[in-house]
Amino acid sequence: MLLLRTALVVALAAAPTVTPVTTTVLTTTGRTALTYTGYMNGESFQQDGITTYAGWQYAAFWDQSGYVNLSRRKVPSGAWQNLRLTDYLTTSTDSHNTISIGISGQDGTLHLAFDMHSSALRYRRSVTGLAGAPDSAAWTPASFGAVQTTLTGAALPALTYPQFFRAPDGRLQLALRTGTSGAGDEALFEYAGGRWTSVGRFLDGTTADNNPYLFGIEYDTTGLLHVTWTVRETPNASTNHDLYYAYSRDHGRTWRNNAGSVIATTGSSPLRSDAAGLRVWAIGQNRGLINQESQVVGADGVVHVLASHLPAGAPDNPDFTAARENAVLVHYWRDKQTKAWHQTYTPFRERSSRGDIGVDAADNLYVASGDSATRELHIETASKASRWSDWTLRHTSEPIYFSDPLIDHERLRTSGTLSIFAPRYGGSQIDVQDWTVHP
């Protein structure tokens, strides 16, 4: 009877559909340099490049002159209001040097981290309340403090991949890679009371001379902090391997493996990928596995990872670029009750691009993914009712987009609007697409 009921639910399930609302132009002066197969605007590891808070949406981008720009609009249909911060000029064309946005739920400050690839910190924050009271706040460059190269007073060399994330209690945290490709760690910082403190190293790669690359780090609604990653053994991306997972009950101070056993303490004994119970899915080297695709956690506490690599029947290929031509999007998810991980291969390809996975209030999934060969943007969806097995292509764009699309996760989760930051081919124009979702 149980098997029959499960089969009936799957048969009746239907992947969500999406209806276009509007596409607005964020800028026509975006930075156009193409490096590492992407632009400085629109990379999968930007957490976040576009986000919504207190009824306003924020998006950050580099302009062609090399200045940080921050735009906001009142949702659902306000006009974009842009700030150009001209007191800092980048000379970089490196697509690792993206801009990430963080918002403190405790004092309404807006935080920017930017222009880092194994280099010194670049960070600045707004006055108190800029994001907390957006209707009355002055939206001017003077609302932001000076660029800083330290968070706590201590020097922070060789930093990459700043990722902001907010706990249910409003506290803002920041994860950063220290070190270099093939030999790096992950460090955690926390903002409270108007200042940053160092929590410490929470992922150790340098001891084993490798580098953990995060798929994502994010809280669920109960306050558990979930992190997933892959490991690279050398600077060669062909050595990426395996899916790892850990979670924390105390804002990243101590960490538990998939079974729930405490196995690491941030600072004194950080997570090491060879520790028991951290590897949750075996993916070999030479499988075209791209690092840092995407992670999201549903309201039901289920952790979802979007990865892409060669399908099961394909032979190993040490040529990473060639392997990516045949890689497909793969969905991994963790059942909260049983703690078992599941894998679903999809038929969708990206080549050198990476996708973003988002979840709505009913725990249905949405993926925005590009294809670097066709220059098309795709939207794929899957329903919770099918246990996310009914992946369906819902939209294919005209062939004008490139680099990595970014989803506004907060807006999708809270208002049922799929908002996508989408750089056009050439990099100068960035669109923001809005779609209504129909679970």
C-alpha cells in the first residue's frame, strides 16, 4: 500500500511552471573583460550578487571604468536607483574579483566585499539602518564608509570568495577562503554590535595540501547552519572530487558530520575533509566536476546541492575543458529525517557556465543555468511532491546571455518571484528577469 501511494503521488506531481513578468536593465556599462570563462559580474560563488530585504531589492556590479556600483529598487516594480562608489578603482579584469552583498538583520547595515583573488581584503559597510529603513534612508555614496583592508584589526592576506549569510536571529556572518587554489582553508567572521569578530578557521585544507571549495553555506529556519563543499587536490580543476557536508547548531562554533556527531571546533580543530562521515557522495577525479555551483536549504530543512559533472556511464576525462562539454547538471539532496543523500541526473548541460538553485516557500526547486556554447539562459524546475525527480525545462532564452546567472533567493522564498541577475554576452548589459512561479 505504501509503495502504491508513493507511486501515485509521483504520478500526480508536476514540476512548477513560471510566467514572465518583466525584464529590467540593471546597467549597460558593465565590465566586459572575459577571464576564467566568465565576467566579474555574474559568478556562481557570489553570495549574494542580488538579494531582497525589507521590501527592497539590491544588486551589485562593476562598471567598465572599474568602480563598484550598487543599485536598489522597491519591489515589485520600482525603478532602479544606482550608486557609483568612485573612491575605489579596480584595475582587475579577473572574474574571481566579484562583489558580494550582506545585510545585517540586527542593525540594518549593508555590507560589501569585493575585488579579492588571493589578495588583501576589500570591504566597506553602510551607515546603520540603510537597509533596515530603506524608504527613509538617504541613498547616496556618503551612506557608505571607507574601504577597509581588515575586519578585526589583524591583517588578512590571500583572501578569495567572500560569502555573506544571515542567521534567523539576524546576525550576519562572512566566510572567506584563505590561501590559494589547491592549498586553502575557510575562515568565519561574525558581525554584531557594530563590529566584526573572528570566529576562526572552520575548514582546513592546507594540512592535507588541498582546497575545499564551498557549494554554499546557509542557515535553515531552525537555526542550523549547513555547509557543503568539494575538494581540489591541485590547482588543476580536474582534481575536484566528492561531495562533503557538515552542519552546526551553534552558529559555526562546533560542527557535526552527516550522522550528527561533533567532529570539529572552529579555530582549534577545524573540519578536515578526511574526517569520518563528511564525505556524503563519492565523485571521482577527472569527472569534470565544477567547484562552487550552488546550495540551498528549504523550509523543511532539506539541503539541496546543484553540481555538474560527467554522467555515470561516461569515461573519465583528465582534460577538464573537454569533460565539461559532456557534463550534466546533477541534483543532490539530504533527507532531514533519514539523513540519507539522494542523487538525480538531469539532461541539462552548461559547458563552462554554472547554475544557481533556489527554493520557494513550498520547497519546490528552481534552477537558472546558462550554456556557454549556445549563450542561452534556461530555467528548470522540480516539485517537492515528486521528491524532486520531475526536473523539467520551463524556459529557454534567446542566445544572448553568458557567464553565471544569479537567483535572488530571498525574494523567491518569501514572495514567489523568481528574480534572475543575467549578464548578456559581451558583459556590458545586465538584465534582471522577474518570473512568477506556479507551484
